Amino acid sequence: MTSATDSASAISPLPTAPRLIATDLDGTLLRDDKSVSDRTVAALAAAEQAGIEVFFVTGRPARWMDVVSAHVHGHGLAICGNGAAVVDLHGDSNGPRFVKVRPLEGPAARDVVTLLRAAVPGTSFAVERTGGFHHELAYPPMHFDPAASVASAEKLLSEDADAAGQPVLKVLAFHPELAPDDFLALARTAVGARAEITRSSPTTLLEISGAGVSKASTLALCCAERGISPTEVVAFGDMPNDMEMLSWAGTSYAMGNAHPDVLATASGRTAANNEDGVAVVIEQILKAV
């Protein structure tokens, strides 16, 4: 495994002074125990002090952002749900506030469920809405994050569902037997351009967003609002749901622990998440600015 020291010495000078750092969380900024190391906290704060904005860009829902909310300075924004929402983590007494939502519309969500049930028997589903998490009985429950309701995906996505007024951020699809990348390939073939399908979990779990919705496309919108070009962005990631973002950014780094496809996509490579690979690069950037 590449050490943090070796990775730091291998980082090339950036072609343009960065104005924004975009980083994934799980498997990237966070260590495997879901902590943010002291070194990483210091690097993020130093970047902000140097005038470089930091955006957390994650597949996580807003309610799972407490692990990093204290480390978002200035704008307070994060991109959640693989680009489905821009969230103000500073929020208020009720928690994070949704600033922008790019939903998976009901007809498309229902079509996805129908197509995947036919193409990949044994698939179970969950629905992530702005107001909470809902899943089918066969979907593996998350005991730390109880579902708001349990029913068939068809019922959860129906126009008269109890939570129908809350936009759908993602549909999740789980298969108990297939290999993760095989499931992803089958699902993309079955669904086509109706939705964006990706994965970030080591399990056979797919994340389905609205057509055109990704970390990259929402990050591009946020950067355009700030007059920041792709060449002024440095991005970090480790899993397939990061690949579009890594391709879009002018400079990108795959973590040492990254999926093989991510390693092939990024323009550079840094140390693994448990070796503070994001901090390694930020420290090098700050030495050069």
C-alpha cells in the first residue's frame, strides 16, 4: 500500500491555482471508523483560510451529515444524495436545510422499479425522500436509521403515498446474490436513459437518481453560480458514484483504496482514506499557493 509520505511526494503541481475542493466522504475523507482525523480537520480549515472553498459531495442523505457539519465553514453547503440535493448544513434548530432539490420524478421512479423487477428478479427497493427513508419488507433494514414506512416500492412511490408530497431523492435497489458491478451493469442496461444508476457501497446496492443528476452535474451548477471553472476544482473520490465528478474536475485524485475504475478515471492518486489521503494533497496545494 502506498504510504501518505510517498503519495505526497508524487503529487504534481496543479496547472491552475484551485478555488474549490470537492471531496467525497465515505472511503475518501472519512476513515473507515467514520471519523475525521485531526490532520484532515486542520487541512480543511487551512484550505478555507487560504480562500479555497470546500464542498462535501456525498451519496449520504442530509440527516447523516452530522459527522462533518462542524467542518463546513463559510457557505455551509454540501451536496448530498449523489447530487439530488444541495443542503445548508448550518441550517437551524430543525437541522440541515434543503437549498436545491433535483428529484427523481414519480413516473420515472415507478418505471425503474418495474424494469428492474423484470430484468433482475430478487431485487428489493428503498426510497429516500427529503423527509425520510422508506423501504420494502425484503430490503435489509438499517437499525441505526429506522424507516418512516415499510411497503412495496409501488405503494411507496404511488401518487397517494403518505409521503407523496416529499420529493424522491433516490431509489435504492438491493440484490442478495449478484456481484455489485454485475448488478450495476444489468441495471443500466435495463433502465437506459430513464435515470442515473451508480453505486458506492461494497454490498450489492445501487443508487438511482433522476436523469442527468449526479455529483458532477450538481457540483457544476454550484461552481457556475460562483464563477468557478472546472480547471479551478480539485476533486477526491473512491467509488463509481464519484467517477463523473473526477472526470469533470480539472484535477482529481483517486484514493489509494479506490475501486479500479476510479483509479483509471482520476488524473492522480493519493494515499488511502485511513492514511489521510485528502489531507496529503491539500497540504501540498497550500505549500504551492
